[in-house]
Amino acid sequence: MEEIFALYVKTKNFHWHVSGPHFRDYHLLLDDQGEQIFATADAIAEQVRKIGGTTIRSIAHIARCQRVRDNDEDYVRPADMLEELRKDNEFLVARMRETNALCDGTGALAGASLLENWIDEGERRVWSLFETTRRGA
């Protein structure tokens, strides 16, 4: 949960601070991805609460637990933003796969089903970020 919220804030940070000749395309891409990540964060929190767990309680709680690192630099090249977010999304997808395996192993079918959709969304974000920064042959 902490990772997805940290990724949301980082995506919005880059959305707000992107600049350069591809500003509009990158700005819209990151806005769309941020909205998707936020929707996933809410759905994850509700699923965790449904099964009796607790979720994040504050920004400080996120900071203590997150593995997706913040980027507080004054300026980040747009290509570096997208590359960093691609790697962070790959990390998130890997964590979701681990959680999905746990759900499968315990028979938590609803959780596994939701995770499969979130994994697919994450893989699409990774693909989109990869293709956006791909250099021609």
C-alpha cells in the first residue's frame, strides 16, 4: 500500500514539473497514470480493510514504510522522469505478483482476481513509459 501511494505522489510530482518540447504529451500521460494509480490505491485500501487489515495512516507512515524512493530534485530531465517511473512501476508489479501468489496459496480468490487486474494496469504503464522513451533503431 505504501509503495502505491508513494508512486502516486511521485507520478503527480513529475506531472506537475515536466517541461520541454514534449510537455503536453508527457503531462497528459502522467496525469492519466496518476489517476489510475490513485484509483488502485483506494481499491487496495478497501480490500485490505475488508479482510480485517489496516492501511496507511499518514504521510509519515508512508515515509517509514515505502520502498519507492522520492525524487525531490529541483529539475529532472523528462526522459529521466519517465525512466524512473518505469522502474518504479516494474517494482510495484513485482510486489503485486508476490501478493497474488500469496492470495492464490491461501484461496483468497477475490484478492487474487483484483490483483490480476492491477498487475495488468501496471504492466500497461510500464509498457507505455518504455515506448514513450524508446529510441529509434
